Amino acid sequence: MAKRLTFPTFSVKKLSEKIRSGEISPVDLVEICLNRIKKFNPVLNAFITIVEQEEIYKEAQIAENQIKQGNYFGHLHGIPFSIKDIIYAKNVRCTAGSKILSDYISDFDATVVKKMKAAGGILIGTNNLNEFASGITGINPFYGSSKNPWNISRISGGSSGGSAVAVAAGMIPISLGSDTGGSIRVPASLCGVVGLKPTYGRTSRHGVIPLAPSLDHVGCITRSAWDAAAVLECISGPDPSDHTSVQKKVPFYTDIIEKESINKRICVKVPNSYFFDSLHLEVENLFYDFMQTKLTNATINDVDLPDTEKYYKCWRDIRLSEAAEIHLTRLRTRSNDYSSEVRDMLIEGTKISAVEYLHAMSITKKIKSDFLSVLDKETDVIIVPTTIIPAPDFDEETVNIGDSLFEIREALLRNTMIFNSTGLPSLSLPIGLTKDKMPIGVQIIGSPFKEDVILTIAYNYERMNNISNTFVPPVGD
């Protein structure tokens, strides 16, 4: 029988310490994960495919033997992980949440999967998502929708919804995901976990089915900032198979965030408009409580940002047109195999002209320059709410906030998609619960390749506030 772990200990930091000391073995740990998946996945629908158990236990036994022999690779050795079902793993089905790829099996590992395996990570399975990652709700007509473990009548968010649900419910300590408009950060916020979208180019996208290559990022969902730092150490770095990956040395993030003084002064900028124009009242209250009482040793200044009215259209024109180009052949030959929602978005993308696309790219460069001007030498980060609303019910199509009416998709994307356009690193951190016990997240944005800064701020907040016991959902406890 696998040793019992209490739910809050289900973090990479604590698990790696127990594995290295021999208190728990990788074999014990994969058994715990598989048992939790068996128990909770029928309700939460976080996984599409589970790797053959014989293969999982074989890899766990290899890791256990290596560690016993003194050959310990590091923080991820013997740690189970999952991947969004849009990331290739050798001999594992990769559906992209679609009917079209329902039987596709990859013959190679994506670069990020290869790196996780080389670090001793043990792949457990693939997580549910919006079809072709083309959505922000976690709703999928072909494989069923992932459900929020805080309230199964609420959406998980997406498109990496299954990843966030699996981590939040303790079925897995790590999941790798992709983020094109908020697809890691939004479900992380709605499910009460940490979601990290690195700088564009920090991680390889080789072996990840693209949605919109100019906006696609590969990152992770974990239970803590320290865990995200450990994963980022592993999956970052240049890759000759991905021309967008950047030739930069990868820092030892876990060392950096532990050595940085908890009393170090930080300078934070908070935009005056756009991100705060329409906020659910409880999101607003929790955000300002965090800024005023939880963010210690911070100098906080307001800042004006121009062209905020252009954020959504620029992102949308790039996102839809690039997706349409990728799917053009299938759209012509297998149109009926797409859901109506995705098919309509792809058709809409074909209507965006080259002039409109190039204009959107040009405006985006200007917007990025504006953000970089704010993130000057004296400013560490920008902080805004991750989403303007808590997780909505499955049947909600619109939401009223003050005098404004938003479609759910627009509301969920509003505060995240611009950081895909600009490629800036961004982390969603859970900061509190609404009266209905639904999580709310805050988004910390840094300068390019300054993930260590946003991770340090998040880690210090976690250390000061003992949040591991706060964000334990009722389903999965």
C-alpha cells in the first residue's frame, strides 16, 4: 500500500525532499497519483489518456533504483507529471481535444517532455482541453468538459483546463500546458493553483501542436511558485528544433528565489485603466487587500498605459488569422469534423486580410514598447488581476459587471491576452476565495527573461502567508 500523503504536502518541493530522503519512493508516489486519478477523474474529467500502468511503474522503479544508488538527478527525479493533450509524447495518444486527431499517436517526445523525462520525471498522462486549444473555458464537445474542483457546476477555464484541475485536485503535482491568450493563467486562477507563462522563446514549442505561433507559449501549472521554478529550470533553454527559442543561459531559479531576501524592497506598477475598468466586486476587493496587506516591502505606483483599446483587436487578428492558416487544409477537407465553435473561428480567421494582420503586428510592437518603458530599471513588476470574474457556471454565456456586458470568453481573456502579444513573462498566483469559496488569482508580469523576479515575489508571498492550506478544493480533499 502506498504511503499516505496529506493533500497540502502534494507539492514538488515537499515531495522531492521526501523522495531524496527515502521517506517516500517514486513507486509509492505514482501509485498515489493513479489512485487519486481513479477516484476523482470520473467526476472532474481532467485526463483524456493515462499512460500504460506497466510503463509508469517501470519508470518509477528505474527512478527509485537510481536514487537508492546515489544517482539523484535533482528536484524532479521520481516526480510524476502530466501534459496538456496538445503536447507530443512518444507512443502516447495526442488528440488535441479534437475529433480529427482522436487516434493520433506521436512517434517522438516534444522537447519539453524529453527534458522532463531526462530530469527523472515520470509521465502519467494527458490532460483535457478545449478543442485544438481554441478556447478559454475548458468546455469540450468531444471528450467532455473539465470541471472546477471547487464547484463542479463551474467551468475550470481553459484551454489548459484539465491541467489546472488535475493539479488543484492533487491528481498530479505538475502539468505542462500551452498559453496563447491566457490558457495556463486563466484556469490556474479559476482553480486556485499557480500558472506560469514564461517569456516568449524561453521554452521550446517543438512537438507542441500550434494554435497561433506568434502567441503560443509553453509553461506549467503547479501548486506553488517554488514548484514552477523547479519546472522552468528543467524545460527552459535553446532548442535547434525551434527557431523561436532564445539562446540564453537558464538560471537556477529555485536557488535564486530561496536566496533573495524576503525583506528586499520591490517596485510595483499598477495600471490606472483597462485592467480595472470592469471588475467583479469580490475580485476587486481581494486584489486590493493583497496589494495593501499581503505584498510586503513594496513601493506601489500607478501608471498610465496608452492604446489599451487596441489590445483585444490586435491579439484577435493575429490569433484568428494564424490559426486559420494552420488549419486551412483541414478546414477545406474535414470541415464537419470540427465543432461549430472552432469551425466558425477558423472561418473568421480566413477573412482577416494580410494588411489587417500586418497592422496588428505593427501595433503590437508599439504596445510591447509601452510595457517595456513601464518595466524600467526602477520597476520590478506590473501586477493586475488575472481574470475580472471568478469561475462562471457552465450555462453562463455573458456576465454583467457594473454597466458593462461581457461575453464569458472576452471577460476571461481580457487581462491575460496582451501578455501573449507582448511575450512578457507572467505568473498567476492564487490570493483568496470569494464568499462562494471560488479562487481568485493575481497576475505578476515581469521584464523579458526576468522570470526569477516574478517567481521570487510569488514565493515570498507564499512563505509569508502559508497558502498551501488555503487552496484545497472540496472535491479532491
